[in-house]
Amino acid sequence: MLFKPLLDGGQLARSKSLTRSIQAAAVGAAVVALCACNLPFDLGLPATRAVENGAAESLTNATTFALKGTYAGHLGEHWVFGMTVARPGREQISVSGPSEQLGAIIIGSQAYFSGQAFLAKHMGTDPLSQSLVKAAGSAWWEGSTDLAPKLPDLIDGTAFRATFLGSNVTKRTDHLAFEGAPAIELSGPRADVFVHATPPYFVLGLVMRKGVVVDGLGQADLRYANFNSPLEITVPGDVIDFSNLTTLPPIYSVVSVDTSGCGSPCVVSAQLKNLGGQYGASAPSTITFTMKAAASGSVIGSCQALVTPDVGYNATTTVSCTISLTSQPENAAVVTATADNPGHA
């Protein structure tokens, strides 16, 4: 033979076996590589319906969860928002912005609020109503559940689905990270919804489009957390009940002023009536006596007296002090007394 075979029969068989082993190993490596990367045609990704169901059910079925973030007011001002939901029937809400702060606790049919500016909006403008507002201070007070913010589209799964999911979703983006968690983004004309990429697909966040207002919140940027975590919402302590004014700190009003002791020195006194209770004030009430010239109205002297000890609801007491005159009135003088009730601590 001109050419000697490079491989004899046994060697050829072994060579073919080796070739098949190499090919099999190559196929296996390709499969491993394919598993390590994204599968074609979205294979291995959860169905959008399953993701949406999980997001909605996470809000409907969770015993507890928290919601916090920011939103823009109707004038574009910046507000910070926080909410805790504990089912059944318990919610705690905090809102703070440039003009006021509000706290709300809902327990069944009972509602409790804090926030002086918020209270002032729901009280009369007469002096007594405004004195009640001042007396309440930063304390919690009982009110109607109708005053509490209502956010069904953000905390109820059915309403959330109708507002942000289903036909409202026009784009889906996978393999994202949101607040450190693997996430799927479901986008639409109202908002971008971020859902955890693994079952049970808890909703993670919501970013509303500019110009969109839902449940009174515009351009909201919200985060959901603490699903089914131990969260407790309880009745606040030292609650004011405006139907029972004894739960308020002292609110003294001036009944009359007595100047019969005004000689040299000039001792004046005032009879006071307490329209509130006895406890909870940040400091004693102060009564300021002011003497003005009857003709010119200029102040010619003043003094102050603290109301202590406090008296009970509807009870009266008397305070007095000595006015130091800066000058003698030409003809006559008028003495007035005003009460400063510092309100709840």
C-alpha cells in the first residue's frame, strides 16, 4: 500500500467513541450556558397574568403591610406619606408637608387624629372654637372616620388591579432590581408598577406619571413593604374627646376684671372660668392685665399672673397682680385682662 492507514480498526472505533463523547460534552455545555442566560421567547419567565394576580392578591390577602413615599399636592408642594395596614379594620397614617402635619389612627369605627392645622380646618372660626384648637395642641383627638384619608386604589387589591393592571399595562420589563429585590416592571399610562420577580409576586412599588392623581395623590412615588409582618396599631394615649371638654387641658376665659384695689400700688384682679379640664397643659395659663389711657389708648402699665392651681371644668378662680405704672393717666384709664392658655404638651 502506498499509504499506511493512520488508525487501525480498533483505534478508529476508539476515535469515533471519543468524538461522540466530545460532541455530547459540547451539547451539555451549551445547555448549561443556555440555562445561565435568558431563555429565548421569554421561556422560563412567569406569565404576566400570574404576576398581576400576585400583586393584587398581596394587597387583598395580606394581614399587614406598610406603604410609604412622597407625592405632590395640588399646588405642586412636596408631601411625605406613610401608612400601616393591619387587618381587619386597622390603619395608621402620617402625612407631613410645608403647611401642616396629620396623624390618623383608624380602629374599626373609631378614628383618632393629631395635627393642629388639620383640626383648625374642621373647627369654627369663633374665639371659643379657636381656643379649643390651641388647647388641643399636638394631642390626639377623637373624630369621625369620614375625616381620614381614603386610599382604596392603593391598598385594596381589586381596586389596585382595576386602576393600574390588566388593560392598563402596555409594557413589561423583566430582570430589574427594585430597592435591592429582583423585580418585574409593569408600565402603563397611569404608573409604573414594580412587582417582586418570584412567587408570590408581592407588589414592591408604584411610581405615578406626571399629571396623574389617584386617591388624591399626584405624582406619587410609593414603596410597599412588611407584608404579613408583626405590626400593631393601638389606641393612642391621652385622647381628647371634644364632646367631653374635661379631657382638654385648662381653657380659662376672663369673666370680669376688678380694679377696686388699684391705688398706690395698683392691684388688679380677674375672675376666671375654666372651660376645659385640669390636666395635660404644657405650662400654667397666664393672665395679662393691661392698663391703657382712656383718651389716647396708649399703654401705661401691665402685669401678669399665673393660674395655679388649676380648677376643674366650669369652675371659677381669681388671680391678681400689681401693675407698675410708667406714667399717670391724664383723666381715666381702662384695665383689660386676657388669658393665654398654652394647650396640650
